[in-house]
Amino acid sequence: MKLFTFAKQSRKMAIIFLMSFLIGTVGHTYTSYASETVSNDDMQTMYMLRAQPFLDAINSDYYKPVNTSAMFEEAIKEVKQDTSFDQFMKILVSKLNDKYSEYFTEDEIKNFSAAMSGKFFGIGVEVSKDNNTGGIIVKRVFEKSPAEAAGLRIDDIIIKVNGRDISTLGLTDATALMKGEKGTEVEITVLRNYNEIKYTVVRDEIALDSVKSDFNEKTKIGYLSVNSFLDNTDEAFDEKLSELEKKGMKGLIIDLRNNGGGLVDSSFNMANRILKAGKKVFGYEYKSGTRTDFIAEDKSGEPDKIVNLPIYVLINRYSASASELFTGALVDNKAAKTVGEKSFGKGVAQSIFTASDIFGNITGALKITTFYYYLPNGESINEIGITPQYKVKNSLTEDGTLKEDKQLKKAEKLLLKDIKNNSKKKKKK
């Protein structure tokens, strides 16, 4: 993992997804000072001094013009005698009115690093902020996790943690309350069908197996489920895809449902494994208006790219950011077709600017939206999403659990037809 080593013009771009993780690396490091509170007379001067590098980053890199002086003046009015610098920075960044921009404390950065390594301690859910209730929506419950064992479900809205109302908390602060040491208990109150339900969940280590595979010997259809784009997801994808190819796979289903996104590197490398060299994978644009395109590379000496293999990608309303980039790259290059529901529509990405103490220890970080992403056809997915070529809605029971996976069945049916047609073409030759 290359945390905090990203250079701006490199392809190692940051993209943030919607769940309790943030993704990205950046090479800006600033020095911070003591974190104790100060007198009212000195507070404004001290906070201005410490916040200035972050304000400069917003001025130079934030994707929209913003009056940072006015932001600072508004934020300083809300500061009290016991307000720490971390608290002040959270107030300051909230003035951007950008749901993807946030300030992270030292502990939050550590949690991020642990999450990106694929292991952390918590209850095992992915969430996003619910603008209606102020709570957080459960978008995925990890398999065999404490949350699953306790009974939490997708679309539950978490409104309290240990009895504390989280409606006024940011996403990171709210999810931090659910994390803790292995074996400790946390009470989760959810809103489900307008009813409040309490669950006692025992925290445990959550190992994120981001890629799972399956193979149908009879139909020769391969199945890859990708639930997030971590720093090793592309390698796992490559490995499992090669295994399926060795088994004689004739068609492939890639399941990106409930995948909130992740590292652009992983998304690019996965698309690069499939697309022919020279094909456009995606593009991005800073506020200057300059666009940069990323092109599929020659993979000589590495596993061969898939050629003429029918592929279907499953997406739904919780498929976001890097998931949408990967899907768009394949669809626009006619390398795959899509089945399911319209995706979320997140086409902006964030970079991280870190602060360190005099010993070089990271003490906090600023995450701000810095650029737009575009699909190979030049279109933005932001607030739009990707509409699947085959729209299919799954059947749910009255309690909200899956009754029948119509989306998967549709993809399998389409694949079988494509495999049959490919077989006929080969016989004619």
C-alpha cells in the first residue's frame, strides 16, 4: 500500500467511495504544532497559522472556486474556549458544503490505513450518510460478520450507537463509534420500516475478502464478485480470473452490486486485464479544464487479456465511483454488457493532504474533492450513474431480504445465449 506517496500527475489517483472508508494518496505533507487549546486572544492567530496550509490546498486544488477567508471567519465564530484544533478543522471543512470533503484526525487516518489493508475491528458493514434522517444507511453486510450474526440488514438506517444520536455526526465520526477492540460489545439502534430496533453486536476482526469466485462446470460460466476496490483487489481479481480461464470458462459474470468503489489503481488494473491495449479506460479533469486520459496498456509477459469472451456486469443503486468507472470502461469499449439497476452516480474524486508533527508522525488529514472523472465516451457519471442495458429488479420478501436473484438469472440466461452463438460462429469457420 502506497499511503501518502501519490504525485499529482501520476496515475496513482485518489478516488473516494461512499462508504465508511476513504480512498486516496497524496504527496502534500505539512507540519502541525501542539494541539492544546489556547486563550481567546491567541486562538484565531494560532488556528490561522495551523490551518493556512490546508486553506492553501483548498484554494489551489478544490474543484470549485471558494472564498477560504470567508470560510475561516465563519468557522472561527463557532469556536469556544475548549475547542481543539481537530474540532475547528471539522467545522471549517463543513463550510464547503461538500458531502465528500472532510477533515480526519490522527485516529481516523489510522482506521483508514487499517481498512485499506483489508483488515480492521468492527461490526462488518459498509454505510453511507442518509440525508433524510441524519443516520447512516447500511449498504452491505459482510458475510459471516458480527453484524450479519446480530441480524442487521441492507437498507437499515443506523440512528444510534450505544444510545448516542448520530444524526449530527459526520460519516467518519459515526462509523468510528462502531469500531473497537475485538470482543467488546456495541449497541446499534436501527430504523427499519419506521420501527426502531436495537441490536447488541460483539466486535470482531473484519477481514475483507474483496474478490470471490465460482464456476459452473455444466454451463462453463465463471462468476467473480468484487465487493470493494482495495490495494490488493486487482491482484486477487487477476489470480481468480486466471483460475477460471484454466477451467475452460466460456462466459463471465462480474458482480459489482453493493460495491461502493475504491482505489482507482485497482479499477484501472482490472479493466486493463480485459481491455485491449490502446483502448481508453477513463479520463479525469481538474478545475483548470485540462483533461487527461488513461489508456489500456500492453501486458506482454503477463496473463493474456480476455479476447472475445462474453461478459456481463451486475450493478445496482449502491454500485458507485470506482465500480462505475470499471463498468463504464468495459461497456463503452463494448467488452461487456450490464444487468441490474441504475448505479449511484459518483463521478468526483478526492485527494488527501496530510499534517505531521515535528517527528514526522501524521496528526491529521484533509480530504477534499479535487477532480471529475469521465467514462471513455467522455461523459460524466456524476449525479447521473450508469443505466444498465438490461434493467432487472430483484424480488424481495416483506422483511427486505432477497427472495429471488432475478438479476443473476438474467445475466446467466444472456450468457448462455452468447456462448451458444459463439460456438456456432466457430463451427462455421
